[in-house]
Amino acid sequence: MDLQQELTKKGYTIAAELLVNLTSSDHFLEDVSLILKECISSKSNLPDDILILYSQLVRVTTFQEEYKSILLRDLEIILSEMIKPTSDQAVIYIDEQEEEEVNTLYQKGLVGNADAQLELGHFYKSIERDEWAFDWFKAAADIGSADALYWLGNDYFVGTIVEHHLEKAYFYYKEASKKGHGDALNNYADMYLRGEYVDKDEKRALELFKAAADKGVPEAMYTLGYMYENGVGAEADMAESKRWFTESAIFGDVFAANRLGHEAVENGLGDEAISWYQMAADRGDSYGEFNLGLCYENGIGTQVNIKKAKYWYQKAALKGDDQAKQRLKEF
């Protein structure tokens, strides 16, 4: 879409003229304000996400030159919405205090505050505007934010906001890992374990997973349990494997909790099994809820209690668990 032509067609001639030389204008913010004033006659027509962006942009009083591209991007997003409204408009619930907070973050971000840039990135992700978040993560990463580096690695690894690029994902995970970011260490280790971009190196992966586990990352602990169980990167060691699966569950990994519950059932340890399933269920895990239902239905680690079994099956079913739905039908 050629915004200048579209604005001219709509009769916004002043805005169209200002837009042509906006990048090099000596009165950039004043010109942005004039463009918005002419084009946006009623804010009520804007969808909620665009309205938030508009609210942020009109309050800008100063900025550093390196962030002008973000201001231009946001202006173009607002004008494009005005020219060609989206059919599926976003509905976002945000009160006046929250709106003021994100406006303040925007202003702080534009003058180089890395913490504000990072928070803006997370805010935009929370309203499903990941493409807006990316530029702010990039800005914060350029200043040295480990968390921003990690999220850039995720974006390049997943490849939905930007093109899937394993080399860049590896680079950003590595840089964040150097700064001690636990989740980045875990993903960095995964790339060595799977041989993604780098040659597969199970010993290096083991070393990195241990570093991530030391940072309290439950997923890394779970992977260490798997590696010691199967002799990947180290000699098989079932005691060490069990230790890491247990640590993972304690630190919040529901897969580990359910796994330990299954293992306890196989070993005839009903009391232990139900405690692990309860741990997963208490964290809102539908599979843990289903397993807890099975325990109450079959008297595993407890007395048979059909009422409680139905309760846990219903909780799991409401989250979409098909097995739980089937058990309820059979009741």
C-alpha cells in the first residue's frame, strides 16, 4: 500500500505532503502530530490495539534518533488501519492506569531505557502483537538485555514473526547464555543435543543443560533425567536420572511429575503416585487432573471415591482432555 497515494485519494492532502519528507523533517514530532490530527477524526473507530498505539504515539515528546524507525512504523500501522480497516478487530481489556503505564513505557523506550523496551515487548506479546514486540526486543538486545536476546532467539527459531533462521537463533541463545540466562542456556543446549545449526555434541549439551539446571530451569532438569536414563552424553545412571526427574518436578515441570506418578504406580507405590499427580494437578495440568481422577476411581493411593474422580475428570475435560471426557461418558 502506497500510503501517500491513499491519503491523497482520501483527501488528506496535508498529511500526504508531510509524509513524503517525514524521515528527514526537522520538525518530526510536530509533523507526526499534524498527520494524525488530520487523519484521525474519531478514535472510537480504531480497534483496541491500534488505539493503544495511537495513545502512545501522540504522547511522545522526545526520542533518540535510532528509534525513529519504530515511530515511523507505528505511524504507518495507524494510518493503514484508518485507510483499510481490519475486519477482525482486536478487543483488549485495559484500564486507564494500565494505559498510562504502557504510554510511559513507550516514552522511556524511545529514550533508550532497556527495561522499558523489554516490558513493551512483553506487553505487545500479551495482546498478540508479536511483530510489534520484535522491534522492541531487538532494541533492548542491542543495549545488552539478556531476556531480549533470548526472545529474539525464540522468534528466529520458531519462524512465525521473522523467517526461520537457525544460525540467528543460535547466535541469540548463545549471547543470552553468556549473560547467564537460564532458559536461553536450555535452548542453546537443545541445539547441541539435536544438532540444529551446530554439529550434534551430546557431551556439550549435557554440560549446558547442567548450567541451565543450576539456574533453576525445570525443563533442563527433565532433559538431564532423560539423558542419564538413556546414556546420552554420559554413562547411563538410573539413580542420577531419577534425581533429575525429581528435581524437575519439584521445580514445576508437570511432565516430570506425571512421569514420576506413572513410575510409582508401576512399582505399586500408590501413596507416592497420587502425591505426584496431585502436584501436577495443583499446577493446572489437565493430564495430572486426569491421572488424579484415575487414582480416585481405582483406589490408587487412596480410598475409591467416585465423586472426587468425577470432579478431577471434569476439570481435565473442561481443558479439552479427551480421555477425561471418555471416562465421564462411561460413568
